[in-house]
Amino acid sequence: MQVKVIMNLKVIFLGCLILGVCSIYAQNTLSFSNPNNLYTTGMELYAKQKYNAAQKHFQEYIYKSPQDLLAIECAYYSASCALELFHQDAERQFLSFVYKYPEHPKSKLAFYDLGNFYFRQKNYKKAIEKFEKATIAQLEADDALTYKFNLGYSYFYEKLFDKAGLLFNEIKQGNHRFSFAASYYAGYINYKNNLSNEAIADFKKAEQNEAFKPLVPVMLLNVYYKQALFDQMITYGKSVETAGIVVKSPDEFNLLMAEAYFKKENYGQAVNYFEKFSPNGKMLPDTLYRYGYSLLKTDNLDKSIAAFKQISANNRLGQFSAYYLGISYLKAGNKPFAANAFTQSAEMKFDDTLVKPTAYFYAGKVNFDLRKFSEAIGFLKVFVYKYPDHPFQDEANELLGESYLNTSNFDEAISYIEKLKKKSERIGTAYQKVTFYKAMEFFNDGKTKECLVLLDKSLNYRFSRQFVQQANFWKGEALSIEKNYSEAINAYNDMPEADNKLTLKALYGKGYAYYNLKNYKEALLWFKQYVDAKNQFYQPSSYTDALIRLADCYYVNKNQELALSTYDRALATNPLVDVDYILFQKAVVLLMQGKAEASQDMFELLIRRFPNSAYYDNALFQKAEIDFKQNKYNEAVKSLTEAIQKRPNSQLVPNALLNRATAYENLQNTGGAENDLKTILVQFPQAEEARKALDALQQILNQEGRGDEFETALALYKEKNPQQTGLENVEFESTKAAYFNEKYPQAVKNATNFIKAYPSSNNKDDAVFFLADASYQLKDTTTAQSNFYSVIETNTSEYVARALRAVADIELVKKNYQQSSYLYLSLLKRTNTKKGLVSASLGLLENYYQLNKYDSAIYYANQVLTIGNASINANNKANLFIGKAYSAKGDTTKAMEVYLNLINNAQDEFAAEANYQLAYILFIKKQFKQSLDKLFYLNEKFANYPKWFNKSYLLIADNYVALNEIFQAKATLKSVIEKSKDKESVEKARLKLEAINKMSSTKSNNQDAE
């Protein structure tokens, strides 16, 4: 329009020049009276862009000369001024002009002008509307070019690319003022239409213009990227940098260069450009993933971990990111975190061909390396089943077999390995071990026959010399328990030579095997070899016991002096172990040597020092027997009377009464003899001595002429020994057999029937015990408890001590700690066996711990530890409660020492609890990493104890929270929720996870607020 205005002005100025010559003097007075002056002045003002003044002149002209041809021109320019002045009716004036003068040349220019106006206002929809109504044929060449470009750009802005492309492709030719811009926009449209070659040509032309030079690089890189021409991208991008071109979108330029280098696997340069693109690392997830991968490939592990951790999407990208996060952690040496990342990747339900199989494998392998074998099994089982052709299949089988072994899931391990068609040496070694461990489990449960089967399986694989030795040793032990002593000796002899504890114990075992075969000469040789070995692996209690057995062998082989000296040697070695037995044996040997007085002194020493000894009764009666056999009848009567009074319930009483009766008879005290004989018949009618007593009584009565009185005694004997006595014994033996064969339902039935049938039987109290204990084994504690108390109250059964122990256990389980303590104390006073002493002490330590009497608990725990040959489990339980008692008293230092010692020397449930308690103390002390180490060790060593295994995971999560490792804490708790079978642990894990999520949400909201 400017060109047109200038041309019109030339005409007007020419007219003005002519007019000026004619009427220069009247210019001022005629300016508003002469219409031509109005028009001329209006055009001058219009040219100077003084649109308001110009419009007034044009409107005045129209008013004064409405019919004049110039009035039409004035109407057009008035509308144009209104448009430039943004009057609301400007468009209406133009449309009115067009309507009135459709054939006027200015009508064709009106829509063009309107289009340009809206174009300048960036109202491209309106511009398109007006441009499309303009007639391009009426425009001069330059206006036509402007029209095409402005309409093309309006189409482009409104994404009408097909229409825009036609116009840009038309005007991009040549070197006019729009050619570079048209080339740029045509290039963009061709790029969008996948016409890459055309786009490249267009952008190359646009790049020649300084205005477009900064814009072109990003577009050209995009075109090359779409064509996968990564080398060209890199070459071109470097040339842009070399030329020093200031790119309009440097971030996009750097991102494209990063992507090109990434595609060419030049990860160092990729990292460089990714970091130029976003120095703070804030990127979209897919870009962040490639950045993290590039960092991983260049071993920039801290940054790669940080990058992958930001990608938490539950999609395929998230799955790959979790996988490479695991790889990053693994390369950084952080296996616990790597395991969680692989777990997350494996358990996402997306990719099933690329990273998912390897994620499963690595989740299993890393957990295996962390000795978290239960978790390893879960992942490796899935991997082996779902991906049988994967290259890692063989290694997975090996790891799976060893994982089963290390979780003590021996049955499944054995079953799994036996099904494998191919067994590597590693698998064979695992099988050798797992069958051995399962055998030991059977051994500890008293299932020696099953144990022997597994030991033979273990011995079929001899990869580990150590396990060959152990299997042979325990085979010897199991065969000894089965009383197959000859085969036991062969097993001991098959042990490979080694200077270790088992070699020494094998000497001890062979000694006992020959001892039990009553081959005392051979037994003597092995026991002597054992005690003379002076080995560092001696166990004090076993060494003392071997000395005692060696002394026994000397005694049996009639080498009495060596027997006595060896008994003394045993006493000197450990003056607290089996002293009563040694004193008894020495007394017997002295008696054999004819040293009756010395023998009696030795018996007296035993009686005085050990009133609860199992040999006490025998010592009492043996001491009295010496007087009797030496025909010292007065002394015999005195000593036998003492023995009977001290032990009225002893099984030796009938024999003592018979001997005392004989002594009385020799002292001519027939009344005393008669009383003792009648006592035997009344109180012990079924004892072997009863028949002898009957015969002796008959003789006395006949000698005194009182034979008729014998009938009473005979009747009494017959009453107590009817012909059916044999049937009663059969029924009792049947009850006894059912009980000892652990057929408890049958034992309950038999015992109940026996008690009803024979309420006065001497075996009744034993039957009541069988009923009580069988009911106890069947979990019928009500029946068991009442009958145990009955046995205790009657106090005639040989099983009173066992009844005390059982009912004390029941009261302990019921948390009746005071009553339970009273019963254990009664057991402690009554028992004369090591097993009884250990049981009573264990019960007391647990009761006193529950009653918060920690010093008493520690005292009885130490009593357990000082008793020779106490079971390993008993010692471990004692140590655990010592640690718990110290911890309860606030002495965590001592508690930790006890726990560490227990963990290092045991592998049972007590050690598992000790491990947890130690980790908990460390957690309370805020030593979180040390606490985690102990918990990981617990998972490694004690996974077969679910209670402590589950508790350990909850404490692991607490440690992670304390260390601000929230990702790891969540992963740990999710693992418990998804995999644990313990409802209580799952619920606790769920609550902890909810608390963490709430905490994270609160923290995020606070950060947003800031």
C-alpha cells in the first residue's frame, strides 16, 4: 500500500504545484473552502501518518463534494485512517466502501489492506479471512509478493501447512526480501512432511541469511536425526560450533548433539552434551534414561545412580531404568541397593525379552552374594522356569542349589539337585553338603536311620574332603546310637586323615564302640590313644569322661592299680565331673582288692558329699553289705537300718531287709528277722526277695512251733501274687511299649484301661505317668497336668523327676512363673542326673528372666554352663538369656559380648535371636550401618528361623529410614508385604510403609510451599 500511496502522491503533488503557481497567495484562506485543497492536504497528512488530521480533511471533502470522483478516494482513505487509528468501525467502513463501489480499483485493495493490518496485529485468522478475499491480480508485483508471504505465514502459524507450503515454495525462489524466510518456513514444512532432502536444501538456503543463521542449526540437526544420519549430525554440529554461530535454541542443539553421540555409542561426548543441555540434570524421563546410561558406560557411577533414581515410572522405561540402576549399584559395590533395583525391574510387568530375564538372574545372584538365600531362591526359580534357554541357565542352577543349601531348606535342595540332568562339580559339591546337613538335622532329631541314608548319599560325592571326613564321623556316631558298633568302627576308620577336632573325637567314638561291644581290650587302646593325644581340640568334659572309661577298662581287665590311678587322674582333671561315679567305682575296686575298710570309707565319702547322687542308694547298701559279708552282724544291722531309713523307697530295700533279717537270725534275734521278712511280704510282695522271705519265714515259724501262723503269710503272698499277675504285667508292658515307641494315642488308651483295671497295682503310678506324658505329647495339657501332679503327690514312681520337669514346663508356657519356679526348684533338689539338673536350671533361668529377676536368671544360666556335657542347645539358650538379662539391666556392653560369642559359635534359633538382639542394640545406639551388617548376616545364616528372619527385615527398613535411604526402605517393606507368610509381619510392614509414604508426601508438600 505504501508504494501505491507514493505514486498517488506524485500525481497529487504535481497538481498542487500547478495550483500553487496560480493561487499561492490564497492558500491559507482557501484550505478549507476549496475541496481540492482538502484532498491534497489530507493526502499530505496521510503520508506523514497523521491519520487523525488526515481523516478530518477526507471527511470534510466528502461532506462538501459528495458527488465528486475524489470523494470516493477520500472515503477509501478515511476508512484506511480509521483502521490505522484502531477505530471500532474501521472494518465496517472498508466493507461499506466495497459494497458501494464494488467496481472501483480501491475495492480490490481494501481486503489486502485489511489482511495486512490484521497480519501486523498477529491476528492471523482474521488476516487469512481478509487476504483470501483480496484479488491478487489487482496488486502490483511487490504487493503481490508481500501478499503471498503474509498469507503463507498466517497459514503456517495456524498449522495449515499444506496451504502455507504452496505459497512458500512459490516465493522461495530468487533473491527478493522474502526468499530466505520463505525457504526457512518451506524447509520446516518439508521436514514435517518427511521430505528430508527438500528440507535440507531449504534450510541450507535460509542459513545464508544472518537473520536465520541462528535458527537453522537446530532444524538441520532434527532433519539429520530423523534420517538417522548421526555422523552428519556430529560433523554439522561441530562446524556450527567452530563457526561461532550463536544458536537460537542452544538447549535443543545440545540435546540433539547428545543424542547423536549416544547413537554412535560415544558416551563420553554424549555426557558432555547432555550436561550442556541441562546442567542441573533436570530432564524428561527418556532423556534422563539415556543420560544415565551414558554415565554408566563411562563409569561415572554416582551420577548414573542419581539419574536412574529419578526415573520411577511404572512403565517399560522405568523397568529399564531400575535394571541399569542395579547395574550401577553393582559396579559401585553397593550390592544391597543393587538387589532392590534388580528386584524392582524384574517384578515390573512389561519387557519380557531384554532386561527382564537378566534382572531376574541378577536379583537372584546379588541376593545370593549377600547371602540372602531365601530371596535368591525366589528369583532364580522364576528365571530357571521361564528362561530355560538363557545363557545364564547353568549358573542359575548352581546358585539355586547352593541357595537351598544355605537356607537349610535341605529337602527342597536335595529334590531340586536330584532332578538336574547335568551336575557340575559345583552342584555336586552342594549336593554333598546338603545331604550331609539334612543328615545332621535327622541326627539332631533322633532319627538316626534316616540320618544314615543321607550320609551315604553325601559320601557318594567326594568333592570336599572335609565333608567326607564329617560324613564318616557322624555315620560312626549314628551307627553307635543304633548299637551297630561294628559298622560304626568301620565308618570311623574310613575318615580321611586330618589333624582336627573330628579326628580326635573319632578316637573317643571308637573307644566307646568297642566299650559297648564289651571288647574292653580294644576300647582301652582307643581311650588311651585319645587321652594321650595331648590335642588342642580336647573338650574338657569329654577328656574327663574318656579317662573314666579308660579306668573302667582297666577295672574290667583286672588291672586294679591302673584303674585306681586313672580314676584319680580323672578327678584331678576335673573335680566337678562324675565325682560320685568315680568314688563309687574306686570303692568297688578297693573292695575287689580286699580293702574293705578303705572301700567303706570311700562309700561313706560318696554318701556324705553327694546325697542326690544316682549312686547314693547303692553306696548306702554296698557299705552295709560289706559289714554283712564280713559277718559283722551287729554293724550290718546298724548300717542296713541306716540305709533303709535314709532310702525307704529304694529298690534295694527288699534286699537290705532280707540281709538284715539274716543278720538278726545270726544274732539270735528271730523277732527282728521275722519282722523284716513280714515287711518284705507286705510291702514288696512282688519283689524277687519276697519268695526267699516266704521260705525264711516258714523256717523260723516252724522252728518255733508256730507253723500255723505261716498260713497267714502264705495267703497274703497269694493275694499279692495271684495267678493273673502275668496278665497284669503283660498289659503294663503293652502300655509301656506304646509309650516308649511314641505311639501316644495308643499309650493314652492303654494307660487309662490299665489304671481302671488295676487300681491297686504297684505299676499304677508308672501308668499314670505314661498317661500324663502321652497326653502332653498330644497337646492335651489339661489331662497331662492333672496326672503329672498325681505322680508328684504319690511320690512312688521312678518318673517323679520327669513329671516335675513336664508340669514345670506347662506352667512356664502358661506364664505361671512363680509356680513353674517352685516346680523346677523341686526338680533341682530331687534329680540326680545331669539332664535333670540342666532342665531344672534352664527352666529357672527363663522363669526368673520373665519375673525380672535378672541376677537369678544369670546365676542359673551359669549353672547350665558349668554342668559337664550339657547339650549344645542348652548352652546356647543359657548364653542367650545371659545376654538378654544384661541387656535388660542396661549393661549393653556385656550383652553384646555374650551375643557375639554365641553368634560365632552356634547356628540354632538361640543364635538367630542373639543376632537380632545385637542388631537392635546397635540400632538403638544409632550405629545403623553396623546394625544392617548384623541383620544381613542373620538373613544369611538363619533364614530357616522365620520369626527372626521376618523381624530382621522390619528392622532393616527402620535402619534405612534412619539413613534416609527411603527407596531401599520402601523396597524392603514391599518385599515383606509381598513375600512373607507371617500375617503379623506383613501388617507391621504395611503400617511402616504407610508412615514412610505419608512422611515423603509431607516433605514434598513443604518443599513445594518453599
